[in-house]
Amino acid sequence: MKKSLLFVSMAMIAMMAGAQVETEVVTGAGYPDEVYYSLENGTVATEPRATWDLGFATSNFSVSLMANNGSGMEVYTYPLGDTADWATLDTTGMTWTQMYNSLETWTGEGGAFNANATGHPDYGWGKYNDITHIITGDSLYVVKTISGEYRKLWIAQRNPIQNTWTVRVAGLDGSSDTTVVLNSGEYSGKHFVYYSLDNMEILDREPAKETWDLLFTRYWDYTIPFMVSGVVTNEGHVMAQKVQQEGMDRETFVEFEDSAFTSVITEIGSDWKSFNMGTFSYDMDTTVVYFLKKYGETDSSYYKLYFTAFDYTVGTYVFVQEELTPVSSRALQPAVLMQVYPNPATDVLNLVYDHTGEMEVNIFDATGRIVLSSTHRGSGFNQLTLNISSLDRGIFFVKLNAGEATDVLRFIKQ
């Protein structure tokens, strides 16, 4: 295959690499813990996972509301009425479809409660008002907490100006009806502020978002569907690229493409391992290497990572990481490209973003070739619709360039 000049130049840069270091991250027997990990400093924090139910985005204009799927929390949209039916909500014969957190993003519309979003101004749990800028809840939910208790839930309001969330929660019989106001602005240095429905308390458990790069955790992979143990990236700070090649020497392999990095949080994910029923242990996929691009104040830094073992009995990840020589040009900061939908897409692709000013949108195919390119003028928190009917079926990457900001998300064309 003929390689582009960009591909070759990146490979040459990567050849000037640092020492390879084998590292262990331990999440415990049964995977009770989540580990926040820094590529420079190792483990930053280890937190028990089964302490929270809801994760509220802290960025002013983020509407993402996460559910702790990894600890068994379940979320269902009430299909028999809207918020006017709060008092009469009925779960008789409940056979509703469960909703899950996105595998693509956290901070855009990645939460389970955003699963019904149809695009601006409808964010799944509520609708945005162009005059007040407030998102008002228009849906009811039935949730099962991590302790197994069922509650009804109403996300009443998201006020991006005050940076607050207002939530109403009660037992299915209406007992313990409580309205909670969270000041998420107090936690703006983190992606989320967490809340326990069982204890009705706020939890400050996430380290500052600039201090960590990878999260070792458990989450529901609805593409399988199955609960998996894997690695997700710190959205907005680190981008990843998976390279798979038969017969590669993972120790020396350094070929990657700068245009193919993606902010999809599960790019590393869990499929670098497979369970062997003969040995009753996990085998590693020796055809896969991951490259990571981390944004810095002046330069981007690059790392290579591949897994060498996974011990499920104690929840231990074993992997080799290597720092590659940083690119000398100024690092691009991530733009606020919150979501692409639908994904998979057929004829149109919608981009939800937050940018004011000129911006360039490029779509790349899996080889790094630009197949569509256009320029637009952004006007704040908005949506852009692209016609992709001319594209062949397959995996593509949409890249938004806005001044010195950039971001990349992956999508599938059907």
C-alpha cells in the first residue's frame, strides 16, 4: 500500500522513541474499582465504582447525564406519559427498553438519559429554549439504583448560566418525593459531579480532568451486548488510534496516521483480549497496537500502548507503554464537537458543536484520504447537517478544524 507523506513523516517521528515500560493497573477481584491513570505519572486515583448512580456534566453547556451502567444501574423512559403524569406513573407490565451510556462520548450527549435525543433543541430528557438557554425536562424515567431499588425520576431543569441541575426523585409509590439542586459549577475542574440515589448525597470522586488520561473501568457494551472490562480515554485531553496488522512486531511497530486519531472514548475499549475456554484465561490480541495523542500547552505528545496480559481473578491489566518524540509544531486544542448522529448514518450526518466563527469540516475514510470537505461559520451551540449520500459504506472520521482547535469523531456509513 502506498503511504501518504503524512503517514511516513509520523512514522519517522515515532521511530525516535523512549524506553518501553511494562505497567500494571489493578482494579481488584470482581473489578470493584475504577483506576484513573496518567501516561506520565501512573495511577492518579483508585475509586470504588459502586458508590454512585448519576453523573452530571459540569461544563456549562453540556447536557450529558450518565448512569452507572457498570454497577448495574438501569434506566427506562416512561412511555405512557410526560411530566404531567408524575403522580400517576404506573409500571404495571413494565417491559420497556433499557437505555445505556454512549460508547462514543461522555461530555456531549453521551449519557443514558440522552439516548432519546433527536438533535438540537431536543436532548433526550429535555428541550432547549433559545431565549432563556435553559433546558427543561419533558420526560419521566424509571430507574433501578445500584442497590436494586426502583425509583421514578424527573430531570426538571439544566440551567447553563447558573451551571445547575434540578432533579426530582421519589419512590414508585410517591414516597420520599425530593427535589435536588446540584451546583455543578463547583466541580468545573472535573467532567462530572456524581450522585447517589440510595444515600441522596453528592459524591466528589473524579480527579481533576487535566491530571489523568485513561480510565480502567467496567461498562455496558451494547454492540455485543455484554458488560466488559476495558479502557476509555479522557475526552478532550487524549485521542486514540487503533492499528491492527497481522504479523506485526508490537515492540518495534510505530506506523500511525495523524489524521486518524479519534476522540471516541472506547477506541481502546475491551476487544484487545478474548477469553480462552480451554485455559480459562484471557488471550491477548497480538495484532493490535494503540497510539495516543495527548494535548499539551505547546506541543502534542504521542504514546504507544499494547496489552500483554489480563488477570481477571484480581482485575489486573498488564501493558507496555512507550513515549514517542513529540511533534515540534504547536498542539491543537480539541474543539467542542459534542456528537455526530445518527451513527450509523445513511444519507445525512448531523454534527453538534459549540463554536463561533469560521470552521472547516473534513471527512476521512479509513485510509486517511479526505472524501468530503466544506467550510462553515459556527454560531455557538448549534448543529450542522452534512450530506453523506455519496460516500461508500464503511468507517469514516469527521474532523472539525476551528482556528487552533480541532476534534475528530468516528462514524459508520451504511
